[in-house]
Amino acid sequence: MDVPYSLGLHEIAPDTYAYLQPDGSWGLSNAGLIVSGDEAVLVDTLFTVPLTRDLLAAVDEALPHVTIGTLVNSHNDGDHWWGNQLLPDAEIIASEAAAADMRGEHLHAVLAAPGDLPLPRVVQRMRKVFDFSGITPNLPSRTFSGELELTVGRRTVRLIEVGYAHTRGDVLVHVPDAGVLFTGDLLFIGGHPVVHSGRIGNWIAACDLILGLDAETIVPGHGPVVGKAEVRRFRTYLERVREHGVSAHGAGLSVLEAAREMDLAGFTDLADPERLVLNLGAVYRELNGDGTPGELDLMVLLDEFDEPRLAPRPAAKVAGDVLALAGGLESTVRQLFGGGDAGPLEGFPVPNVLAVIGHHPDLLAHLAPLLAQLNQGLIPPRARELAILRTAHRSGSPYEWRHHVRLGALVGLTGPEIARVPAGPDHPGWNEDDRTLLRAVDELHDAHALSTGTWQALVARHREPQVLELLALVGTYRMIAGILNSCRVPIDPWLAGAAA
Ligand SMILES: [Zn+2]
């Protein structure tokens, strides 16, 4: 079932609901509801009292006859239980390990404290975005270890503890009669996950357990409702982090260096890449075996993760250069800002990619006409953006990905199409034209040449100059990705909130 990723309560199977909070970044978690007759089990409350009030109001509006008698907290992160106090009469269930961490928890008071505190940027941002006032921790009234079966009306809900994965007390909530699984934070979709007190090896094992369950509709702790293909991809991510962490640790790299040097090819679409610091730190902690580096020490490093190697040149200086020579690039830059076709470029901020290359004005002067030609050349805009997105993805450039998500949407790529670019040419959703294009990009990455079959498919569809331009396009955007990744060009703030 295709569940739209929009704020609110969605019926994902008969009498089974997910409450989704896009975009799923820090603190924006999902909840679940399993109903039978007038009884219901709620899976998780939300980060704050007001957000949880919205959740309960949505339930009340859709299902006025239902009483939530049982609440399950999937783990001890605040975004899954700090709204518990709004269900004073419900039985609250968590694993014993999660409950132990909830009892010792005091972070909500830090977040609610007034005034400026020396906290990492992500935490500062959460203090701005969320209203942490009025939280009174309402702890679990019932705990368990291993497995627990609940009965709600005529339905069975299975709680399966798989601790020490994301945290030490993680619980899966399986609804066998609906083929639905609520994973809590054992699954993140659309963003990098976070390893807190858990361990990556156990998390990979938890993915295998999930893949073995009879559940085709899977609600992650953060992000849209998915199926098992996304769990497999998530498992690959964890494996890649573990492999990279082990080799970086062996090579004597610091956690920060390891995070910055992680090859993101295949995972450019994931938001919150700074979380690599926490995840690789967890691998290091396991390898060190002495509890270091601690999570708080890692949090301090988050702000340093995306510090540029080569800072964008002051906009005023580059603006002059760009205006003087950009020519055809103007309309691309205008589109990026959502501006119209007319009017001078002055007043638009200069994208960081140009502001960084602008350190070498002559290079920028020669590159700009090539980019302009490729962006307004012979390849139809939709095909061009599809090829660039796949190139960005294969080249591990979140910057290039983010820019071309916006440009692609402007020339007709749909949300679902953009979302399946990471899956590559073999995804069944593509038509033959798109598949040929994506395959060409992949072959240029993997073999630096087109296969006979792809060449023939391309020349059957396009004139030879168009094929030449496609080859130049892919090569150029690989080169740009190399510059973006190596200089660590920061994603432009005006694009930071754009859907990934
Ligand atoms: Zn969470």
C-alpha cells in the first residue's frame, strides 16, 4: 500500500494507523495505533506535549469511539515518550532496559531551560523549533524483557525486544493480522540513522529479524511508510558504516576524519549526514572496548562535521564574476531560487558551488559556459535532470543531489520518480527511455564506457550529438561532485530545508 508522506493519521491496514510527521528529521517521529472495537494500543507518543496533543486530537477526530488503554514506548528517546503524560490512565509498556534509561532521564529539563546554553547546533535548533515546556515524565507502568504478547479486542500485538541496536532497550511492535510492523527507531527512512547506546552489529541482526517477519508494511521511527526493500537498503547502509569505521579505526583516523571521509555514494539522498559522527563513533566505541568515545563527546563534534575546507568566497565578489560571465547559467540559478525568468541576477544569493570555484575566477570563467551549454543544450530537461541526479547519487554528493532535486521537480520529475533514483535502472517503475538513461550513467561510473546494448539503445532514441552531450554531462557532474566533496562545499542554507 502506498501511504502518502503527509502530517497526520493514515490508515495503513484495516484498523491499523500510522501518525506521520514529515520530514522525519531530528525530533520529528512517527507513532502507531492498533484498534479493535473500541479498544486501542498506541505505539509511542511524540517529542513534546503540544505535538502529542495534536496526535491525540487526530485520533479522537478519526475514531471518536476509541479509548487508548495501552501505550507502548519503543525506546527511551524523548521523541517517542515525552508526551506520555497526556495518557494518564493508560498502561504504559516498555522494555526493562528502556524503562531504566527513562527513569534516569533529565534531558527534557535541559532542553526546556531558558537562556543560551553551549549546545551543539542541532540541539540549539531543536530548542528553537520545539516547545519543551510542561513535560512531566510519565514512566512505564509495566516492563518486560524478550517478548510480550498483547491482546487488544480480538487482535494480537507482539512486542519483540531487540536491544543494543539503536538504543539498549529497542522494541519492535508487530501486528501479524495486518502484516504491519512499527519499528520505532530501528528504522530511519530519508535520513541517516543514529546509533545511541546501541551497537551496529546488533542493529544489522535486527534488520535480519525484521526481514524475516511476516510484515510487508513497515512504519519507521522517522520517515515515510515503506516495505522490505527499504529495510534491505538500510541494512546495507549499516554494513557500509561498519566496514568504513573498522578500516578508518585501523588506519588511525579520528572519528571526525572518518565521518568526513565516508564515501556517501548510494546514500546522497539521506538527510542529516552529520549523524555519521555518532554512528562511526559507535563503531569506534565497540572497537576500543573502554566506553570511548562517549556520546556527549561525539555530540560536540557534530558542528565540525561539515566545516568547509575551502570556504565560499564572499558573495559580493563572486556575484560580480558570475554576472560578468555566467551567460546562460543565469536562468539555472534563477530557477534554483524559484525566481521568474526576467530581471537581473543581482539580488540572488550566489550558490556555494560557484562561490567556491570562484576562488579561481579564470576556471569559473571557463566552466560557466560549459555548464550553461549542458543545462540548455540538446538533452530534454527532464532527461538531463534525471541523469544528473543519478550522477550525484553515484558520486556521493549530497550537495549536487539537493540542488537537482529542486531543478528536477521544476522540469517534471515527480516526487516518486526522484525517490526511486537511488534504486537505479532496475527499479520496475521506470519506462525504457528512463532506464536506458540511468543505465548509461551507471556504466560510465562502473566501466567508464557504455556497453554495446546501452549505446544501441541510446542511438535508437537520440541523435548522436545528444548522446555526446549526455556523455559530457555525466562526466562534468562527476567532476563537480569531486570538487563539492573535496572542498566540503556546504549546502546552501536556502536549500537546507528542501525535501531530499
Ligand atoms: Zn526518534
